[in-house]
Amino acid sequence: YLESVTMHRLFISLDIPPEIKTYISELLCEFKRTTKHNIVNLRWEAPEKYHITLKFIGNLSGDNLKLLIRKMFFIENRNSFQGYLDIFSAFPNEKNPRIIISKVEIQPKIYDLIVEINEQLNEMGHRTEAMLFKPHITLLRLKENYDTSFINELLKLEFKKVEMKLDQVTIYDSKLKPSGSEYHKIQSYKLI
């Protein structure tokens, strides 16, 4: 899998605890069951794909992936992060949504980790873009011809702000397929 000629489309993420994935999934299942709107051709993300992207890396060869795995070991045994689910929101905005997300509030120290990840990538010669980090979990990807009243109803959905311990960072390979992306776990780093 890590052959030098193979290209990998990579990102680094905070993993969502299983009980939080279940909570979100059950919340959305109940919403889908009770809504009066047509939800047939919508691309809901599978709960096993829920994550918080820390850094989208893009394409790397197998040799550079091996180096990335070694470089990211600095993450291991760092302190975990506390966070909680916030409101559902639309990206880029509610007037022209492309993605429905759950915003996530995380301790500010997460920004230090992102800076260190970027520094390690720069040392590898992989230029990083300075993007504003907005922690979120992608729930639904929208294409054309969706029901705007359905989106408005979903965005108004109220739920309790569940706390979570974020204690694992993972490098994923994302394979793009006509049916949507598939994520393959490359390496995980446990936080304490």
C-alpha cells in the first residue's frame, strides 16, 4: 500500500468517539424519519466517516507518506482535547449551502497542534496553505435541486451539546469514487 509510485490523497484528522458518532447518527435518523420533505437523492455521510479535519494534505507519493508517518509521531502521547457538538450549520453559507455540518467547539490549544503539523509538513518540503481552521463534522453533501425548506428545518434542529474527549489523531487516505469518497486509515496516534 505504501509503494513509492502510488499517490495518496491524504488528510489528518481528529477521530470522533464512537458514542458521539452514534448520537449524531441517531439524531439524524430520527429527523429523516419524521421530516415531511423528500430526502431521497441526498448524500448523507456515513457515521464511520465522521471526523474533524485538522489538515488536508493532498497528494503524496508512498515514499513521502512513509516520511509523513514518521514526522507525525510527535503527536503521540500529547494531551487530548475536550470538545462538544455545537449547532448544525451550512457551508459556505445558508443561502447557497453545499455541505451541512455540525460545528464543534474545541479547546484553543488545538491551534498549537495545527501549527506544529504545518511545521513538520514544511520541513518535508510540502508547502502548506494557511487556512482558517473551523472545526466541524460533515454530515451531508448537497448537489443541485434540493429542498430549501428541508435544509432550513435541518439547520433549526435542536439537540444537547454533548461533550467529547478527542484522543486520537489519524492520517487518512481518501479515494474518490463516483459514489463518494472512501477513507482508508493509514496511521493513528493516541493522545492521553
